[in-house]
Amino acid sequence: MSIKGNGSPSGSYIRKLLEHWRDFRLKLFFEGILAGAFAGLVVVGFRLVLAWAGPARDRLFGALRSSAPGWTALWVVCLIGIAVILAWLIEKVPMSTGSGIPQVKGILAGLLQAASWIKIVGAKFAGGFLGIGAGLSLGREGPSVQLGAAAGQGVSRLLGRPALEERYMLTCGASAGLSAAFNAPLAGVVFALEELHKTFSPALLTSAIGASVTADLVSRFVFGQGPVFDFHNIPLMPFPYYLLIVILGLVVGAFGVLFNATLVNSQKFYEKLPLPARLKPALPLLTAGVLGFVLPQVLGGGARLINSLPQMHYALSLLLVILAVKFLFTMLSYGTGAPGGIFMPLLTIGAVAGTVYGSVAAQYLHIDPLYINNFSMLAMAAYFSAIVKAPVTGSILILEMTGNIEQLLPLITVCMSAYIASDLLEGKPVYDVLLNRMLARRRPIPEQALPQPDGEMQILEKVVGLEAPVCDKRICDIDWPEHSLLVGIRRGEEDLIPARDTVIYQGDYLIVISGSGKLSRVHSCLQELTGEEKTVS
């Protein structure tokens, strides 16, 4: 097991870092607070412009309904102009396309090169505002995660931190972005660990908590301390209804697999569409222009639609129409690659599907209609868990977004049911699928034609899973990846210096350094050695 390279940081820096690992974690915590504050300000600004755009769009369509046809024609021209701007932003800053979460995952895994953080913030902010503001069925959460990650990178650069610390700041910023987007600090932390890293590292955990809580404080100062969704006073469901909860999770889990497959097919559809690249975003934008007159509920991310479900008594037929149109319009919107996420639209689809499920159960199974809102809330969590394959994040996210702590048991039940259904149908995590497609569309370059500098040193932390290949083996008996060096093992509260005869046990945290140029290969090998599910296939 060896590592070469003349990049920064120096060997003395690495030795000092490992000797003072606790101090390093404490420093990351305070730097995470800075990253969280910066990310919180950026994301709050993004939320403010989107909060203005939604009502402004409603007023616009209200005025167009009663105005001369010429004004509608002018709006059509504006939509085409927005499409051209969106395509131009994607061309100039390719990393700003789509959700942004796959890009963050790719950077953290060493599979993608981080773009200029200033360009990312500018392009994502402007593109998200134009696309979502014009009515595309896209959400603010994916852009918020990427905006937060870019802000974290910016803090690292402004503080002059080495590359190995920058990955921590990217994670802190991403956690803070989700926290500020939804007033959900715990979900932001868990999302960073469960989805972005798939490991619970103490250093990541403490720094992400600092960032997420700070960003949430910034968000609540501006938007208030109430939950994002208005699902207050929801009663506890009787235990005889838990069979319906399990069935709901299984059904929604199956539809989550369909969501992922359709999302990929929507991207393939646009790839084959015989239109100039700069006009492809015009298709969903013009569709939004039509839907604004006939079914405005499906425009935008859908937060207002979710909040209207507990108060409005939609007819079952209208709910089915909204569900179908929202699903198809989300696919049409995301397939273009316009800056915007699927997080909020999928929660909206889940909420409407849960309302349909509850309404059908009330009508035909004679359950108390009082519990229809329960099914709406539960279906949101189930749909997220099936699509993202992150049931812990799904449970906590909906818990924080609705402010119903007493609903924890039914939330966990429905999330695990949906996760199992998705797993049985061989569903893949949507952000891993999107990252795989992003990597596959890149022009293949022969490996021998690429420069292979080790570059700056990076730290990888991996927890050894149950029955992992390295379990109960001596370090000298393990086939470690080239260009890597195991420099530390954390076992409980004890920090060990690795020796040849040191035995690795389940639950150990392995601290490995690698050069940036080899990071993706080392990361992939370590995933296999520690029994971690691979990010990409």
C-alpha cells in the first residue's frame, strides 16, 4: 500500500493532522458553522425569489385570462426567450444542469471535477429562478443542496484550506443547503451521511451538524419557525389501520421504481428529439404556458398544492387528473436538464397519491375520512424512500417538514415498506442512476491518454460493515488499492496507529489518504473492501 505525489498538503501536515485528530474535528465543526452561515444566506435568497415568483406567476395568468390575445402571444415569446437563456446557462456551466445532487455526489466520490463555485452559484441561482418561476415542475431542494455545496467550497477557498478539508466543507454546505431549503436541520445531516457519503463518520457528523443547524437558524430568522407543510393536528392512526399503511408503502414503492425508470426515459427522449439544443427547454415551458390556464395546480415545485390538500376537498376525479399531469409534467420538465430538482415534485406526487389512496379507502373501506391527511403525509415519505432509497432521511424529513413528532412510528413503517418494495423490484437510488448517466454521456478517453497526477492529498473515511472483506483480517493480509495509505483507525473512542499486524474489526473507522488524481478508483476499491454499497455501477 503506497502513495506518491508532490502535491499539497505536505507529509508533515498529514502527520500533524493525525496526531491531533480531535482538534481537527473541532476545527471542522467551527468551519462547518461558517459554511452553514454562508450556505444558509445563499439558499434563503433562492427561496425568497422563488416565493415571490409563484404568486407573481398566478397574478400573470389571472391578468392574461382577461386581456387581449396579444399579451398571451407576448408571454409565449418570453417563454421561448427563457428557454434560450436556460440552454445557454447549461452550455456555459454544464455542472449547473438538473438537480445538482448527482454532481455533488460525483465530486465527493472523485468522479467529477468541481467547477468554479462562483459560476455554480450564479448559474444555478439564475437558472432555477427562471425555470421554476416560469412554471416548470421542478423543486428548489436539489439546487439548494448544490448551492450549499458550492458555498461550502467557497468558504474553504476563501480560508485557504487544503483540498482534503474542502471535501468536508462541500458536505457541510450540502447539508446546510437542504436544511435551509426545508427548515429541516436533522434531515440535512442525515441526508449528507446516508445519501451523499453512505457512512456515518464522526468528523463528517460533527461538522455537518454545525453547518445544518446554523443554516436552519438563518432560514428560520427569515421565514419563521413553523414547519414548511401545514399538516398540524393530524390524529394518531389506530393500530388496525397499520395494515393499510403497509399496503400504501408497498404500492407507493412500486410506483417509485416507475418514477425512476420514466425519469431516465425522459432524458433519452430529449436526446433523440430533433430540435436544436437551445430550443428543447421551450417544450416544457410552453406546456407550462398552457397548463397555467387549465390546471395551474401542477406548476412549480408543488409546495402550495401540498399545503392545500388538508384544507381543500378535491374531487377524486380531479385528484387523479392532477396526479397524472403532475407526474408527466415533472418528467417533461426534468428531461431537458434545466436547473431544478425532483425532490419537491416527488413529494407533491406522493402527497396527491396518498390523498387518492385515503379517499378510496374512506369511500370503499369505510375508514374515517379524518385520516385521509395521514395517508397524504405518509405517502410523501414512502415515495421519497422508494425513489432515493434513503428511508431514514425520508422519515426524518417529513417529520421535520410537517412538525408531527408523534407520527414517527407510522412514518418508519411506511418508509420501510416502500423501501422493501423498491428493493424487491430492483429499484436503484435515483441520484446514483442520474450520476451514472451523467458519467456515461461523457466522451470516453483512453486511460493511458490521461495524465495521472496524484495531485493534492484527500482524506477518505470508511466504516467497516458487517461481514466486509476486511473484517477480522490483519492489515498486511489485505489487498489495499494502489495510491492509497491507511493512516489511522478509530475504534470506539480510541485512535489507533496502523501496524502490519493490526487486525481490523467490524465498526472500525478507517482513515485513508489518496491523491486527488486517484481518488475515484481508491474510493471504489474501499467501498468494496468495507462492504459499502457502491455509488456507481
